[in-house]
Amino acid sequence: MLKLFRKLKGSPQPFNEKEISKEDILKGEIPNHIAIIMDGNGRWAKKRALPRIAGHHEGMKVVRKITKQANELGVKALTLYAFSTENWKRPKTEVDYLMKLPEEFLNTYLPELVKENVQVRIMGDKSKLPKHTFNAIEKAIKETKNNKGLVLNFALNYGSRTEIITAVQEIAKNVENGSLESNSIDETLFSSYLMTQSLRDPDLLIRTSGEIRLSNFMLWQLAYTEFWFTEVLWPDFNEQCLLQAIYTYQQRGRRFGGI
Ligand code: IPE
Ligand code: IPE
Ligand code: MG
């Protein structure tokens, strides 16, 4: 009945009625790479009559929680959409706050990430980031570059269309200067020009807050990814939500065009 109600309400992804445990998940295949569109911070704050930035701050704590759990489950890479190339359209005060968050996050949690063997990376156009944001990230990348645990990849000032255009420009330049032959351009070569480079394509994409769209996120890399959408707003996302997403992933039959 509950399931039917959710269906009628148009809930994008009904939760399994039973609570999923870590042990349940560890019996199945753990997705190698999980990508998350962390959405709904503003609405979370609005519901509480708080300024939007309060939602972003709360969302930052969830990043820590989910990184820790993904690492414990043996996920190899976690890509988190933190700021899109389109998010500059927001009011300056909100953008300024969002650009301070990576610093606050890393000032607070970098020692823990180092201890947990997490390797921090970033993908996006770094040239447009404020100096203070860039420096904090560079420091984290440097301090964690030899870590062998989870790759925590922040998509910051990231837009998939810009990423693809930049790759095309680079490839064209190399063909022009003779270092690349046009007939050697294939999917593997093209992928190597993208910002994800050595990362495998995501196995599982999660988007919170009930929006069913990609918002310019990893358009090439998500070609065969399993999608999982939830109404839960990012600041309310928790370990159980991640377990639910992975559990659903484990029930899916991936065919990659085969039978
Ligand atoms: C996601 O939450 C965080 C960023 C896009 C930076 P939003 O800020 O988009 O929250 P909503 O969608 O307005 O609720
Ligand atoms: C996508 O969320 C970007 C991030 C989560 C960083 P948005 O809130 O910007 O997406 P739209 O505008 O609803 O598509
Ligand atoms: Mg949003």
C-alpha cells in the first residue's frame, strides 16, 4: 500500500521497506565508482526558515559522513558535484559562501581524511576559483596524493559540456601539430582527455532532492551508469540512504547492450 502511494505520488525511487545493513551490502558487488549530485541544500534551509547557506553548511557535514562510509564499504572513487559552471549565476553572497566551504571542510577534516587514507582530487575549471579556495584544495591534493584508499573527487566549477569542448580543442591542437593522428581518436583516447582521466566511469549515480535531471554532470561518463534518485534533501542524506542506493544497484541487471 505504501509502495503504491509512493508510486502515485510520483516518488522517483521508493525506499526498500526493510532497513539495509552494511553486512547485507557487503554480500554483493560494491560499485567501484559512485557519483553524487548533492542537491536540495537551499530547500532544506527554507523548510527551517534558515538562510540558504545554512543548508550548504549542513550539507558539508554529510559529505564527511558519506565519504567515511563509502571508504569503509570499499568504494574506490566517490565523485561529488559541489559547484557547477552554471552556479555562478547565483547571488554573490551565496557564491562567496560556497567558495569558502572547501576551505572550511578541509581545515576541519583533512587530518581525518589523511588518516583514513583518502586521496583528494578535484575536477573542474580551477582557473576561475578564488585564490583561497584553490590554495586549500591544492594543499589537500598534495597531502593526500600518495594515499591508496578512496579517491574523493570534488567536481568544483565543473560542467560537462565545457569539459567535452576543452577535450575536443586539445585533440584538435594535437592533430594540427602532428602529435596525434586523427584516425587514432577512439573512445579510450577521448576519455583520457576528460577531467576524469584515470577514473573508471561511475557505476552508480545518486541525485538527491527529487530532481530528475543531470544538470550538466558527467554526460560522457554516465553512458552506462545506473541512476538512483531520491526525494531526500542532501543535508538529510545519511548512511542508510547510501546503503539503500547500493542495495538497489545490486538488484539491477547491467547489460551494456548485451543480453
Ligand atoms: C545543492 O543545493 C548545492 C549546490 C548546487 C551548490 P542547492 O543550493 O541547489 O539547493 P536547492 O536545489 O536550491 O534546494
Ligand atoms: C546541480 O544542482 C549542481 C550541484 C549539485 C552542484 P543545481 O541545483 O545547480 O541544478 P539545477 O539548477 O536544479 O538543475
Ligand atoms: Mg539545486
